[in-house]
Amino acid sequence: MCEIMNELFAALNQVVLERIDNRSFHLIGTMPDWFGQFFSEISTAQSRFSLEKTFPFLENFLIDAEHFWQESDRGVLKSGFWSEPNPQGQDYQLEALAVCLSDKKILLIELAESAYQEKYALLQTGRDNQLSYDSLVKEIQKKEILLHCIFHDLVGQITAVSNCLELLGLESLSVRGRDYISVGRRQINQQAELVQEILQAFSAEMELLQNAITDPTQAPDLLICTQNVVDMFLPSFLARKKHLQMHPEIERIGNWKVIGERSRLERILLNLVENALRHTPEGSTVQINLHQEEEFILCTVDDQGLGVPPESVKYLFQRFFQVKGRAGKAGLGLYFCRITVKRWGGAIGYEPLAEGGARFWFRLRKFELHQSEPTMKNPPYPL
């Protein structure tokens, strides 16, 4: 059995040595061929020899190993990889391991070519990934600067045109002239909304992953955010003879806090409610409902419009998509909702209602008050 073990260590390119005194070792078992290239003078297992002269790297490690042996510590003390040229000039990648076996001080030296190459490849991959990440961050920063510069220039020109229209409105104009000014004002307002929508969508897309909220006082309350959006949109619905309401059975008491950020959460709700306002007919109702699930909170926005054609459903949350023949904006509102909800570890989607109309929904993970760090697990349904 002992002979088999000796041959096994040699086959694994490991040499087994025992510490005799503070300055010498002797060989246990079979000496691997690679070790013999460094210590050709060893003739028997009883031969004593020093390692530090041949392997200078081990000089400091053996000091630590001696302390390790004196303490009779369990486990293994590793030297780490080092490179050593043999007499022919070929570099070998080696690693030493100090082990305590009963009262024996054992040192294993391994020819660790494969392990070294794997570790080197892993480190190199890590360095390459870090460089790629740094390059991506710089590119994102450049695009953000460019985007905000373009936004600033566009807003400046829109403001200038708007001011000119206001000044023209102070002049003595015909009825037709004032009608033209009103048309111009509406177009300017629509253009400003479009620019703002583009900025929000692309800023969200290029934003780095935000730190998760760990302070319960900062976690947004979905019920409060929903009520704020309803209050904000009620005048617009009334002006168009439409109705907006929250489902009467929503439980007003309870924990409605979710993982996310308040202003962006309200923007998601704004986009979904505004979308419903545009597509629901006069006299109909848009209803928002909230449901408590085991780990998530589900929000639904139901309207009584025509719904979405089946062939368009899979494109709904893509950038710049608009349903053919439907009035809309730039096709970025639902795209913004998707990338934001996804960043928070949630899900978003659409489904037709059996009685007619459309339902847009999203799920966000609950913010548990007892947790120190919110968990970003996958949502129960894919995006």
C-alpha cells in the first residue's frame, strides 16, 4: 500500500519531504523526474539536503511553515505559485504545501503547470473584463454628455420659439392669426414633451445599475405612488369625459413598499395611465388595482379600449414601437417602463381582457422591513 501511495504522488508530480531539522529535509517515497533535475545528488531516501539554495523562493515560506509545524495546526499552508528554471533553462511552475501529520513536519512540492495555467487564464480573463467594463463606462459617460448637450440645445431652441409666440400674442392680430399662434403653442408643447420623453428613456438605458435601497424609509410605497398619479390625472380624465379610479377593494392598511425608486415608479404609473387615457373611449373607465402576492406586489391598469392587435403584442415594449393607426408619442414610454422594472428585478407585460379592453401589469418585489439588503431574484414571469 505504501508503495502504491509513493507511485501515486510521483504520478501526480508531487514530491513528499519530511523536515529533519531547521536546515534540512529528506525524501519520502519516490522522487518525480522533474525534482531529480534540481537535486541529482540525492541518492537515497535517507539523504539530507537543503531547499533554500536551489529554491530561493522558499526561504521566507519555510519560516512561516516552521511556525505552522510548531503550532501543529490542522489544514494546509500554501506557498502560492512560483517559477523556477531547471538546469536546462526550462521554467517550471511550482507550489509548496506544509502539512502536519502526527509529529511529522511534511512538505509537499508540486509541479503545478495545469493549476497555474488555469489560475493565470482566470486572472487574465478578469483583467480583460475589467478593461472592457472601464471602456464601457467611459463610452456611457460620453453618450450621456452628448445626450444632455443635445437636450440642452433642443430645449433652448424650443424655449426661444415659445417666447416668440408669446410676444406675437401681445400684438394686434386677426382671429385667424391668433388661431395660428394657438396651433404653434400646442406644437411647441408637444415637441417639448417629446424631447423630455426621449431624455428619460435614453438616460434610463445608459444609467449604470443603481445601488439597491436598503433604508426602509427610502423604499417607495406603491399604494401612495398610485394615489398620487390618480390625483394628478383626474382633471385630464374629467376634461375628456372619462373616468379614472383605484379598485375599491384595495387594502389601504398594510405594507405596500417595493424595491425601486419613487420618482421612477411614479413615471412608470404615469406612462401606463396616460397610455390608457389616450386609448380608452369617452364615457369609459380606467381602473388601477394592486394585489399582494407572496414575494411580489402586482399592479394592473385596465382600460375599456380596443386593446392591442395580437400581431403587435410582442413589440409593445420595444423602443420606438407604435401600434399602426393609433395616436401616440415617440414609442418610448413602455420601453422606459420595461427597462426600469427589469432593473429592479421585476416583470412587466400586457394581456387582453376577456370582456374587452387592455390590461398592462407589472410586478415588483416587496421590500421586506426585516431585510438588510433587498434580494434581486428573478420575477415569477419573464419580461
